[in-house]
Amino acid sequence: MAHEKTKKPAGPVLVCLDGSPDADAAAALALEYARSEGRRMIAAHVYDAGIHEQRFRQMEPGLPQQYQAEEGLKHLRDSHGTLMGDGFQALSRGYMDSFLAKAREAGVDVRPVIEKGRNYVGIERIIERFEPGLTALGATGLGDIGDGVLGSTAARLLRWADGDLLIGRASSPVAGPVLAAIDGSDYALAALAKAKVLAALMGTPLNLVAAYDPELHQRVFKAMADTMPPEAQAAVGLDKQQGLHESLIDDGLGALYQTFLDEAARSCLADGIEPVTHLVADKGYRGIVGKARALQAGLICLGRFGHNREEGSALGATAENVARLARCHVLITAPPPENSPSSTDSGDGLPWEPEALARLEKVPRFVRKMAKKSIETAAREEGARSVTGKHVDMVSERFRPKKR
């Protein structure tokens, strides 16, 4: 893994071909992207003849008696090895020829690469060799049984790949909109930048979705109430804490995520794009996947991480679950080069006055980074050179719940 390394300029577009409908769908979209961006391509196929040789040797004891003699076994092994080797080479050329012709017809510089070995291991070697900026592959391969479960190769690369990863599904609606997942993080904004490009390329509307879970703290408090004895609940003031969360977070989270949507929409309008926005009260991945299905989206774009990335993490939970559950194309984007996990007061934005920082510390930790970003945005819009207590109050007023 190399997630913490400084990112290099975007490399070629890598397409992983295996003759499956999902891989072909991913390759078609990746080709259009490479053509529009003037990027060169690597077309790769990895075949595993070794597993067939291993299976054949495991079956040898059960062969008829006339084949059990060493000379007969050697002849069978040699014949089987030649058949498998030549057969897979022919398959590889077959997978390649059609795509190479399409790429060259589109004026895209493409290089074919054929590797022998386990498919996901071979793809990892190719990624390490060529350092692609985008890798495209099918959600499932030729082993697909139609149950919608993400294939093992895609699942492994989802956690391993450093660059952008496009997971294609043949079932993806052709004319569906592009849906960008917004959570106010820099990772989401990087995904939005790619979503703008792809929506224009695909000729479909751009939709933005922000999904937040207002019931999480309620489940936490219920678990605490179920496990803590009454005297312990009284000692920590559980009832008062629960009331405070219900009055502030239930409504405040929705208002906070709405500001993230508004900020993202403004960035789209600045580029001449008028998006449709959706605020969804549901667990992150479920809200995103559900909205994609309701819209019949053709592509979901989201960042590899969100606000709560931990040091050393390979993949955020929302990105992983969306990739596994969505029935359309999914683009998981890598962190922007200048991005790195930072603490609330890391100084990566406007300077904060001590009074403002003290007030920020009273914001629940799990929304503090998001609140900080919204407060800084409000201060910048006002032309301020630093964040003051007034800006904290101004943004807090937006999130203050109405009287019930």
C-alpha cells in the first residue's frame, strides 16, 4: 500500500479485460474517458493456466487404469499443458483484439499487456509497473452467477489500488445520471471534480447526494442505557446528555449536510453545471445506494475516504459498501495529492481566534471537522482574515433546531 505517499501526476488508464459483460462495460466507459482526457491506455489480461494444471494433477489418481502408467501420465500432462497454455493465449488475444481496435479507432494510444498468474496478483503487478491514474475492471468476471455479489478480484483491488478505481456493471442504466456523494470532506470534493467531467462526457445530468444518519446517537444511547446500571447513568447524566443530543444533533446534522450540498452545488454552478441536490436521512452507504436506485443512476462517484479516516486505513466503510451494493458503475476516487488527515486545529484553513477555538471544542467530536469547514467557509464569504466567535455563532444559528 502507498496511500500516504505523495501522489504523482496521473498515469495511464488501465483496463482489465476478461471477456465478461461487466469488464466490457467498464472498458467502454474508461475508453471514452481516456479519449476525452487525452490519456494513453494499458489494456491488460491475466490468465491462470497453473490452476488447471494443479487441478489436473489432483484428478490423476481417479483416471482410468490405462492412463496410470508413468508414460501415459506424462503424455496426458504434456498434452493438457499445451492445450491450456495455447488456449489461454488465444483467449487473451481474443479479448484484446476487439478492444485494441476500438481504442485505435478512437485515436487513443493503447498498449496491450498479457500476464500469466492469478488474476488479481497479475493486475497488482501491472499497477505497480505502470502506476495508472485510473484502473477499470468489471464488478464480476466470467464466474458471475447473477447474485449481484462483488467478484473476488474487484473486492481485493478495491482495498489495494492507490489510484482511482472504476468498477463496472453491465446492468448500469445507460442514460442514467451521474450521482456524486457529498459529505463536506476534501475527498468528496475530489470525487465531485471527476463526477463533473464524467457527467459531461456521458451527456447525463449531475446529481449530488448527502446522506447522514440522525439515529446513530440514539442507538448509542440505547446501548448505553441497556448496559449501564441506573446509578452509573445518573453519575454521567445520561438523560441530560441524551436530551441535548436530541435537541441539537437530530436537526443540526441535517442542516450541516445541507450546507455541504449547497457548497458543492455552488462549485458546480461556477463551472456552468446546474446539479440536482438530494439530502437523505439514512446511514451513509444505504442512503447513497438507495438514491442511486431511485434515480436509476448510471454512475456513482465518491471518495475512498470520508471525514473519519484513520491513519493507515486502506478504504472507508461507505466506499466499500457502496461498491459492493450498487447496481451501477462506481468510481472510487483516490485522495487529492495535497490532502492528508488533519486534526481540527491543524491550521490548514483560516487562522482561528482562541475564543472561536474554545467554542469549537464544545461541538461533538464526530461532527467537529465538518462544522469547522462550514464555519471557515462562512468566514471566507464574509471576507474575514480569521475565524472569530461571531462566525461560530453565525453558523451555529443555521443549525439551531426549531422549537418542537
